Amino acid sequence: MVVSDTKFLTNHARVLVAIADTPGIRLRDIAIRLDLTERATHRIVSELEADGYLTRHKLGARNFYEIHPDQPLGSPDDHGLTIGDLLRLLLARTRGHTDRAA
């Protein structure tokens, strides 16, 4: 049996979902949750911030993150979808909600 390492979401998307789910999450906890190194997690968060997808706010010794849901996904093939559209879909699934009519 062949085991595939295929992942449909990039690490950037996975980090963004973790932050959207818990805005005050520590980078260490994101790294543990997603099986990434802390260095990689820090780099990804810095890239997301530089690209305008989130803003990092300092409150005492902690960072809190503000996601900018109106930012486009980034590819012309995304048909105008935004980060908020993606996060609503992914967070609804992880929280056990669906958009199907009952």
C-alpha cells in the first residue's frame, strides 16, 4: 500500500486557519498543531503579514492576529474569492457546521 503525502492546503492556508480559529494562539502552538517548526511558522506568519492577509498586534508579551477577510486569495483563477470565503468554509467544517439545508 502506498501512502501519499499529498496536502490540498498549503502551510500558509493551514496557519491562517489556525489563527482564524484562535486569534491569540502562540506560534509554538501553531507549530505543534500543524507539525511545523517554530521557525517555519514564524516565517509563514511574517509572509502573511507582509502580503496583507493579517496584522500582528502586541498586547503585553502576547501577539494577537487580525485577519483581513476581504483580501483576495491571490490567483486570477480564484474568481474573486477572498480569504474570508475560504476561512468560512474551512472553519465551518472544523466546527461541525455545514451549509446544507436540513
